[in-house]
Amino acid sequence: MKVYKFGGASVRSAEGIRNIFRIVSGLNDNLFIVVSAMGKTTNAMEVVLEHFMKADRAASLHKLAEIEAYHYEIIAQLFADQKLAKAAVEPLFEELKNNLSEGVGDDYDRWYDRLVSYGEVISTRIVSAFLSESAIENVWLDMRQLLVTDSNYREANVRMDESQIRLQQAADFTKNRIYIGQGFIGANIKGDPTTLGREGSDYSAAVVGNLLDAQSVTIWKDVPGILNADPRIFQDTVLIPEMTYLDAVELAYSGAQIIHPKTIKPLENKQIPLYVCPFGSPKEAGSVIKATTEKPIDVPVLILRKNQVLVTIRPRNFSFVLEESLSKAFAVMNKHRLKIAMIQSSAISISVCVDNSRYLTGALDELANEFKVNYNYALELLTIRGINDEIVHKTTLGRTILLTQRTRRSGRYLMKEI
């Protein structure tokens, strides 16, 4: 059995969904397909949510109407007879409208998971219907009923044992060869929808692979495979044909967008290889992440994280106990869900580089109760793995560098955005 995951770029258009059919039709294995929301639907649903939280019902319904029209346009291009496909998604849009009309936006994270999760449900309904119409029999599954999570809304953790029981009962390959489920979403034990973090569909695919003992997991992307840098930012990028789980974890932690940080653990636990393949050229090999490789990565790897903030805290007097202050500071950051990318300390200060998230202001306010707090916005964190002086000079020339960390293998440079 194999797991295929198709991201938002793969299903952003009717032609993309036809390409899924072409890829799947050439496979005879048992298959579990994980699908993301279509195109930029998640971003659009976040706009709906923002209006909802401000009690602007008209604006939220207007944005939802745009999302609905986008999906119906794809349906119109895919189906000669649109009745069955529309019948599958119309009730979902009605549920969303009822939520927006009757609910009260009192908890951003809980409502995020309740509303935004519909994007994946709608997209999988359309993909499943199209494959069925194209003579590929499949069974649609609702992952909100199968992946059991905790109640850490927006970044839920999967409870593997309970999820395995449910998923193995639902995905019975003695009865059907192909199943389709959503990435990114699950539900807590009470049935309240949860999401697994942005780009969490990769994590969903890895969890499904682990729970169903898959032979492999393949993530289909709009890139040739795993590149040594983002081609939209850096020139002369090259393909990395293979890397170890450890390499992948290090790159994901540094901010590599090709792999979700939580994806590797469920696969490494069962030694399941992860393939990253080009959606537009499915016959090309792409890249593979596995336990061991024939040779280490032999090119510099460049990872740039944008929209970073440098936060520096100092004691209000010189009675600074580093260990004690570290625990207090990190407890506050963890409480406010700050993603720490870099840490540096001195005798009287602690500096951290964090994502500029919606929780940052609350964290800074709470830290200011005990510390002097300074911060710099609009920064970029460049990580270079496989470092050499030439690549450092080339990528940091003319940049204002606020913080540097360097080892024999890698370097990290926190710089002002250009």
C-alpha cells in the first residue's frame, strides 16, 4: 500500500485534478490519497474568519461567496454533468454559511479549525467525484472522524493509538483499493474539528503512512524534488536526489518549506521512505528521504525564513540568574506559541529569533512584566548548511547582519530585510 499526497497547487485548477487522474490511473497498488484545500483556499478562508471575528457577517459571507464561485468554476470545467459534484459540495457551503450566521467569534483558534477545515473537505469531495466519473473507483473518508487529536487548536497532535484503530477499520483494502482523505485536519475526542498546523497535509500523509504501514509516502509538489534552495529566491539551484531523515529534520527545523517539520517522525519510526516528486513531470525520479544514503549532501543548502523578529530581554537590575530567567522566558513564549528559530545568550541578556505571528504582541506584553524587552521587526534568517566563505560572502553581501552563529558545518545569519 502506498500513500500519495497532493497539495493545494496540485488541485488549484481543473487541469491539476485531471493530472491527479493521470498519475493515479498508472498505479495498480492499494492507495490512500491525501488532498489539501484547492489553491489558496486556506488563505481565503482565513480572510472569512477575520471578518467573522470582527462580527462583520456581510464581509465574511461575501468572501465565502468568492470561494464558492471558485470551486463551482472548477466543477464546471471538470464535469459534463455537474449535478453529482454540486450535490456533494453544496451542503458543505450551506454548513459554512450557517456557522457564519449563527456563531459568535469568541475563540480565534477554535473557530479557525471549525471553519478553515472545510477547504479540505470540499476539495476531496470534488477529487473523489471526478475520479469516480473517470472510472477510478474510490471511497471518500472524513478524516475528522478518523484522526483523533488533542485539543491544541491550530497545531493539534495526533493520538496515534486511537487513530490507528479508526483508520484501519475505515480503510479496508480487502474491500476497496483506493481511499481519499483530507490533509491538515482531524478532530478531538469530542468531535470538535482541529487542524495540524499550516502545511500540515504533509504531516497527515506521514501519519496515514505510519498507521497503515505503507510501503512509501509520496508528496507531489510543483518543484522537481528537494532543491538546495528556493528557486524563487536563489539562482542556480540543484536537485538533491536523496537525504537521510536526520538531514530532513535539520532542514525542516531551519525553515525549509518543502517539508513540514512534523512529517519525518512518523516515517522514521517505521523506516518508511518519503518521496518528493514533480507533479508536472510524474515520470521524473524526484527526491527520496530515507534512513541511509549512498553519499552525504555535497552542495550548500540555503534556507531563508522571512518575517522574523529579534526579541532581546534583559533584567530590570543586575540580579540576573540565567537558568531561572530562561525557564520563565521560554514558558511565556511557549504559552503564546512563538516559533523560536534561533537563540543566543550573554551574562545579562537572552535574544531569540521568532516568527512574527499573531501571538507575538501578547508574548511581548507578558515578558515586559518581568524583563526589559527590545525587538526588531522585518528581519530574515538565512541558514547555510555546508558552509564556505564564498557562499557566505555571496549571500550576505551588503546586508545588515544583527546576529550570527556559525559551526564547522553551518552558519545562521539574522539580517534586515531588503
